[in-house]
Amino acid sequence: MTEPIELEVVCPACGASVGANRLDCGACGVELRPAPRLPSQGSFTDSKWFIIASMVFAALFLGFPLLWRSAAFSRGEKVFWTLAVTVETVVVFAVFGWAMWWCWQVYQTTM
């Protein structure tokens, strides 16, 4: 079993060691403010809707690494979205191919 990690907090004014739960320094009395929280590094990768939207509307199958690295999805959800986006990618490419073929046919008849 692992032991809890104790953080040492140092007073920025006098350098004295302060308890982690204290709001002021016991040695000099200066008020200690908590450090501002920065956004988590994986904030986008933790958002299911961002990942789904990026695959469906922009990246298609290129979003699979983002999906499979995310801890926000269960294995079943990852399989479902992999299959759904694969089908969507095939449809998008098929429609694009058909549109290009149709444009080529129109171009050929007008020449």
C-alpha cells in the first residue's frame, strides 16, 4: 500500500515551512493564497463531445488516435464510435467521388 504524499508549503514572505492546509503563515502572519488553477492538459481529450464532433465534422478516421487515447470513453463506446465514423468516412468519400465523377461528365459534355 502506498503512503500519502505530504507537500511542503513554504511562506513566500519569510520562507518558513507552513502546513498544507493553513491559510496564513504561523511565523510572520502573511496571508497565503492558493495558486490559480490552470486548465488541465487533457481538457479537450476528456470531452466526449469534442472528440465525437472532431471526428464526425472534421477529422473523420484521423480522429481515431484521439478517441482511443481518451479515458472519457468506455471500450464499448470506442468500438461503437470507431465503426460509426468508419461508415461515415466511407460515405463521405463515396459521395465526394460521385460528385467529382458527375462534374467530370458535365465538363466532358460541355466541351
